[in-house]
Amino acid sequence: MDPSALNNAELVQFINQEKERAMANEMVAKLTTVCWDKCITGTPGSKFSSSEQSCLSNCARRYLDLSVIIMKRFQNMQ
């Protein structure tokens, strides 16, 4: 996208979209690190065990639920 071709409103929208994309990428990286460290205790094989799969799924679900709650609280503060 050529920034010189954008008007101010389009530029602001583009910047906000890029910020949201960066935040989403950061959240996925954090979720991966936290859940991996919590759920994968040994050397992983070619497949996750059923307990590892369950742990990863529950961890990711809790992490995302908590992230939504935190975002809503921040939105209410503004």
C-alpha cells in the first residue's frame, strides 16, 4: 500500500489495522509460549498425548477468555 496515496482517514485506519494485527500476533506468541511451557513437560514425540492435547486446548481457551475479559474492561475504562 502506497502511503502517499492515502488520505488522513485512510492512513489512520491502516495504522489501526496494523496495530491490531501486531497485537494479535503478540497474543498468539504469548499463548503458545505459556501453554507450551505449562502442558508439554517432556520431549514431544510425533504426536501429543491425550493429556497434552487436553491441557493445550484448555490452556488456550482460558487464555483467550481472559484476554477478552481484559479487553472489555479496558474498553469500559475509556
